[in-house]
Amino acid sequence: MWQVNESGQGTIAQATQQHFKTMDTGLAQLLRVIDEIDYGILVINAQGEIVQANHLACHELRTGHLVASVNNRLTGRSTVLCEQIEQGLEHACRGQRKLVFLDGGRGDMPVVFIPLIHPVETDSPTVLVLLTRQSACDNLAVRMYARAQRLSPSEESVMIGLCRGLEVSDIARENGVAQSTVRSQVKSLREKTGCSSIRRLIHRIHSLPPVMPALRIVAPMRHNVADFAHL
């Protein structure tokens, strides 16, 4: 209930101002939270206009070879990609979740379209778009895991190579060491991490929380992307 002082002047204005200030603080914190997640995250409306985008999504819009922002609308960098994005948006606007694989010739990108507001609730539905991270090895949590397990730099390098799908011979060639050295490091990895097999180790790595590397955020990001990359 609103309080009223002795002079009859209510504190509604002050309380309202404090309420919106709290809301602004909460929104700012939420935007910072999504910037720390190592996945591209966008919110778009039924017309494909970008309402919000986190750091990685903005980076992908600027530099990626699959998606872009044209007149503040999410689009693909080819006719086929545009059609796939429109298909995902269409399903989401009908209240259906949709997974599409955008393929630009250099590997595909899984993208999920999720309805945030169902069309029966409003005439202006919004859609959450999740972009996959390009490589699990870029996840800061992998480096944190290596430190927690007290891995040496060379063991960490071998672990990342295994996560990239490299064979022992490939890792040895990249690091300029003998294959026997890499096999010894693999054995040490299993002992230090408590994983009975490399398959279990890789599964554990891929299940780590997606943490954004701090060095990749060089400045606060603008989340309203109206003026972002255009083709």
C-alpha cells in the first residue's frame, strides 16, 4: 500500500521512480548475464526484427558467414539461408519450436527458434533464437577445468586437441612431439581427471557450463542492434 505523509502528499511518485529504477537495474544485470553465456542469443519479433542480441550474437551478425542483420532484421547470407530462417520463424510464430541447420558450405550451424509469447496471447509474438557456439574448445570453462584438475600446459593442449576430434598422431604433429609422449599425456589426463576413458573425458568437457572468455568482451555491448551489421 502507498504511504501518505502528514501533509497529504503521497509518496507514489517516489515509490514509482524507485520501482522503475529497480527494474532498470534488474534488466541491466540480465543483459550482462546473457553476455556471459557462450551461445548467440537473440530475441526477434514476428517480422524478424531484432529486439535484443547478446555479445556473441552481435559478433556473429557482424562477422559470420551464415547470418546477418539487414535493416535490423535477422536474415541469411544466401537465399537458401534466408528461407531456412523464415521457416524457423514461421514455426515459432505458430507456437512451435523449430531446429534448423544453416549450412554455408563451411560446416553447418544448428539454430533453434523458440516462441516466447504464444500467438494466442498477443498479436505481437516474440521468438528466442539460439545460435550454437562454434567450438566447445573456446569455452572458458574448459580452461577452468584444466586448472581445477591441475593439468600441465601440455596436458591441457592434448585435452583440447582430443575435444577437437584430433587423433594422437595429429596432436603429436601439431605440438612437435613423439606420439609416445602424447600417449603418456593422455594416460596422465585420465588419471588426473578420474575419467576411465577418453570418451568419458570428452563427454565431461562438452557438458561444462558455457562460459564466455573475458578477453572476448572488450567493451560493453549495445543490445539494441538497430544499427548493427548490414550487407
